Amino acid sequence: SIDNIDLESFLRQHLNEENTANLKRIEYDVPTIMTICSKMREQLLSEPSLIEFGAPIVIVGDLHGQIRDLQRVLDRFSDGKTHGCLNMRFVFLGDYVDRGYNSFEVVMTLFALKLLFPNCYGLLRGNHETRSLNRIYGFYHEIRERFQDLDTAEEVYLRINDVFDCLPPSALIGGKILCMHGGISPHLKSLDDIRSIQRPIGDLTNNSLMADLLWSDPAAGVPNGMFTANSTRSQSVYWGPEAVEGVCKATGISAVVRAHQFVAAGAAFFADRRVISIFSASNYNAEIRNHGACLHVDEKGRVTIKSFFTFLFSDVMNKDDEMALHDAYLKDDSWLAQAGGEKNLDDTVDPNHNSDSSNNSP
């Protein structure tokens, strides 16, 4: 517990699906939120901008306020005796807020997990963990609905965004898999470039590397397969396979795992499987009724895509795609070679079909 807050029971409240089923919301008291936010800032600023983890670990993509998908991912690794949130390490790739109905619950669940188990949880920053987006796309509106008093709502909103300013942009798994929300950057020449990013960062316009890590996208047809201006988002860059190759060589990594784009199957490959895009908000697109997915990396470095589908207001069907890409990836870069079994996954990520392009938003 911290400062008289029983964080364990606070977390249990969020893991209990009955508390958030059928568009229910948990009620919060403001002092608890303020204390959690100040402890989170301290914790995040005590850690580097490139956080490092070993395997086994689970990597989770965009959640966009869908608490059911977060509960589903955490519960997925339960063993009957111990809840999955205690059984596994997790890295979350950002976009916790906006669009969904329970952004506040998603954020508070993740903050509680990070404070209780700081060495087992990595929370990266997504482009929606910025005021310029989350004031417009739902999070601010949700806080206004929850805290009727305008001054209180404003204070809560600002305090949570102060925490977002401290979130690291990137994580390194097993020394070989580089994770971020958006993607690579022409400014990324070595991992020390990420380590040297000073936080907190309120305004991304003064930090091109940080902006690219949160905003950039892979694309087919980029000139020379390198970098070009990102016309869809009107900021940052697109990058092609040669850019991926260059960053892998320069930094010594084998693979990139990122989120940031809607993927109907939950996961998609790019650049000869050196890049995996992961999207964890299931049923995000009502017309497609998409699956969400997370990646499990085992102690041998074998990567498995776990896909799931959450029905609105009802129970859930789980589907494992058990897609082992290779056994010994940490020792051998050839794990990224062709592997069978991913027939439902796109080999390229379509830059025009991303999670932020519906309703022409950034």
C-alpha cells in the first residue's frame, strides 16, 4: 500500500469484470487519484527512457479505453491458482485512452500494476498519451462526465497527463526486440539515442526522435525503402524495409514490435517479419468485428500471437493462433525467416488503414 491507499484491493476492483461490465464505471475519489499520479511520476522518472526486460514476457498493443480487453489479456495468463497479472511480465505499447468507454479504468489498472510490480510492468507512451489528442478524442470528455465539478475534472485531467509526460517511449526485450508505439526514426542511430531522451516531455514538437517513436508507420512503396514524410498523419514519417534493416544493423536489434495501426487480425508482419504490428482492442471496428491480439515471447525467444475477441455485453471466445515463429531467436536472427501458419495475417501493414484514420483523426 502507498500513503494509506490499499493498492491491492484497488487493483482487485479493476480486475473484477462485474465492476465494468455493460458500460459500468468504477467510482473514484480524487485524493486517491492524485496520490497514485504523484507516485507514478516518481516511479517513471526513476527509470530510463529505454526500459529493458527479459523473457518470458507479453507485449500488448492499443487498448483505447477497452477495459474488457485489458482484463482478458491479464487473465489469459492465470494458472487456476494465481492471477495472470502476477504470473507474467507485460509491456504495454501505449494508446490506453480515447475512443473507448473506460479509459479511466484502463489507466488506473495499469498505474496500480506498475506501482505494485514495477519490475514486471512496462508502460510505454502512445500518441494518445498527449494532451493534443486526448483532449479531443474522448479522454477529457470522459473525465468531465465522471467529475461533474469543472475545476476537479480539469485538475484530474492535467495530473494524469503529467504522468503521461513521464512515460518512456521504448522497451528492449532480451536485448533483441525493440518495442515502441509508433515505429523507428531516421534519428535513431543507436539505442543510446533513446536512452538519452530526457523526460518529462509535454510537447513532442521539439523532439523528433520521440515524435517518431510515437507516430511513425511502416509502408510499402517508400522511395528506396527508407524514410519519407507521413502524409496520412501529417506528421512524422513512413519507413520501408531498408530503413528497418538499417536500424537493426545500427542498434544490434533483431526485430521491432509496435502498435499504432488498426489490424483486423490483431497482428501483421512487415519487412520480412522483422516488424510485427500488434493491436489489442478487439471489436474496435464494428463493421469488421476485429480480433485483438497480444504477443507472448517465451524464455527461448519463441514468439506466439495470442488472439482474442471480446463480444460487447456478453462473454468471450478465446482463440489461440499459437504461431511459433522460431525456437531460438535470441541466439539466431533467422527466426525471422518465413514461418508457416499465419494465413490470416497480412504481410504488410497498409498505411491507409490505421487505427487513427477512422473519422480522419491523427
